[in-house]
Amino acid sequence: MPAELVKACLDVGLVTNDEAQAVRFYEGVLGFVHDMDQPFPGVGKVKRYNCGDSVFRIFVPESPAAHHNTTGGLARQTGLRYITLTVRNLDDLVAQAEKAGFPVVAAPRLLRPGMRNALIEDGLGVTVELMEPTD
């Protein structure tokens, strides 16, 4: 069963210990429009930016991440950190992931009024966040 997308675009997240540098580049250089900050006490915060029909998220951990990306071009390191899909069938997709043996890092839950989410690891180092509107 494929994901039943609510919006036909991909939201992307970046994890950084250097919030000021990230804001300086994505807001200051690229002009992404800051939408909101979503705090996650004990974990960190997500800064949300509008990017066309997509949302670009910058996650700033409360305790600095121990591992850092290298700089110097895209060919120096592989991988994404996480992606977000807004879907209509969150519970079905989580059950499908569990059945296939993929770790569910965060079970379906109410993230904020009007929005549920769950986190699944893809086995390649990328966490997939599933978001589902409740209204």
C-alpha cells in the first residue's frame, strides 16, 4: 500500500548544533520564510521555514550532537538525516513498517493540536517522520 500523500511535496530536515549559522544561511542567504519554532523539552527545537509548498525544518538539539557533517562539498559525505511526509494513513504505514521489521522510534501520537506524528527508521540512517492532520 503506497503512502496516501496529503500534500504533493517533500519536507526536509537539517540537524545542526549551530543555529545561528543555519539561520544566517537558510533565512538570510536563501530567504526561507520563518514560520515558527516548535520546542520539544528535553530534546531540542524545530525551526520551521516555508519553502514553496514544502517546509524546511532545522532541528537544534538541546545537547549538542556528538557527530558532525564534513564541509567542503556534496561529494564528501552521504546521507540525509530525516524526511517528513504528510499523509492520511499514518497508522497503516506504521503497522506496515513494524511488520517489515523497521524500527518505530516514536509511535503515533498527538504532536500538537490538529497534528499527529510518528517516527520510523529506514535502516539506512534516515528517520522518516509521518505527519497526519487530525481535523
